[in-house]
Amino acid sequence: MNKNDIRSNGRINNAAQMFGIKRYTLNGGAEDGLRVIECTNGALRFLLNESKALDIMQIFYKGENTSFVSKNGFTKRETSFSERFEGGALYTCGLDAAGVVEGKEMHGGFHNIPATVLRAECGDKGITVEAEIRYSALFGQDLVLRRKIFSAYDSGKIELTDVLTNEGKRAENYCILYHSNLGYPLLVEGGKIITETESVTPTGDTAKSKLAAWDTVEAPKDNEPESCYYLKPVDRTVYYFNPKSGRKFTLKYGESLDKFILWKSNASGDYALGLEPSTTELDGEFAYKQIAAGESKTFCVSYAIE
């Protein structure tokens, strides 16, 4: 769909009737002060958190939520990870930690860095938002991630491209994990995770006990422990299918993300499914990558809903 084409058919004069971008600041409660970019493309409405690394707060497809939002909700305050983790459609983990790393915040500090927005516009073919997030320290690292988010008009697709550049004078360790979270009403009992994978490796006793049903979403259960699995998808594509609505969610990711983690939380009230392309596995399998001075690395992730 082209923006000018739809105006020329005489049915509308103002493109905002169908799609657009709004930037605003939330007021009241824990959300007070968060800067948000709301994007509407005609099929999707998605919220970008300018105050938190330009991560994606929620995605709505044809008016229906697809994302997991935790009981914490969205908050500007700085507190412990468990009291602050909002879930959201995308929570970017890194660049110093993914999962539990001794001496680091759970899942790293990158998500908490405000983004500097460089571009937010409705072009001829879709919505583009670009931003810069700098992860730096005195006498330490100087890493800059430039994030571009694009969504074509009247589509169910969001494309994210991140370019990480080491602007410092020495090589640096890094990691990055794209914690992509699905929730009700997209997430339902009997939902299926579909991918051609070379292997499925459970982590922990709960995952091991449920290995036979790793690809199936269960009904919520009070106080059910979370479970994680390491997958090796053959074509870097993972689907989730809702058999009740017929709705499908597709995640694709690029070659620079060579690990994939499936997170399942069937606990009542914390009902979520995480699809997580990453540069590392977690806990005892955690490992940093390295980026040389002046070097850039590109990471690509896309979401599609139909």
C-alpha cells in the first residue's frame, strides 16, 4: 500500500484516518514520565518505549493485543528486576548480561537506557522510527546501538534492524538477546510452537519433565514453575499458532543471532511465551561475544501476525 495511492482514491483526504505516528508522555502512577511513540499502520498498532531503548511495549493486530504484560506494568522507576520487568512485546537484554551473570543486573542494563530518536515518520510505503542508544562508561566501554523499526502500511509485520558499533579504542565483550513475549488472547491452551529444529534441549527439572510437550502451550496453573528450552531452528524461523482463532505469529531472525531460547510460563497471572533469539545461551552456558574497536555488528529480527 502506498500512502498517496490511498488518498487519491477519494475515500480519505487525511492519512491519519488510517495510519500515523503520535509521540506522548504518560501521566500518573508507575508509568508517569515514560515517553511513548504510538505507531498505527492500518492493521497494526504498536507502542515504542522511547524511555527504554525503543523497545516495543505492546503490539495490537486488528485491535487485539498479542503481547505479554506482567503484573508490574510499565514503569519508569528504578527497582529490582523482578519488581520492574514488564515483559512487553520486546525487551532487549544485554549488552552486559543475559539471564543471571554474577555482578550484573538480571538481563543486563541496556533496556533501561533512554533512546535518542533520530527519525519518526510516515513515508510513502510505511512507518520508520530510528534511534540511537549509547551504552558507555567513564574509562570503560563506548558501544552505540542504532535501531531502525519499519512497518509497511496495512501489514501485520514489524522489521527491526540493530547495528551495534564499538566507538571506543579497545575490544569489548557484549551479548544481546531479543526477549519477545506473547500473551493472551493470542496465547491460549493448545497453542503450538512450530519450527523445524535440529534439537530441543531442556534446562532444569521442570523443562525436563515437560520435554514431550515442549511445543504445546498448557492452561494456566497456580504457581507453576517456568521452563526454558534451547532450540536450533533450521531456517531461523519460529511460528506460534493459535488453534482457536486461527491466528499465527511468525518470528524470523538473522545469522548473527546463533542461539534460540524458548521460555514458557504457565503460571496463573504470569501466563507468557517467550521467543528469544540471542547471541548466547543462559546461566552455565552463558558466553560473551567480542566486538573490536571500530567494528560494527548487525542484528535483524522481524515479527509478522496474520
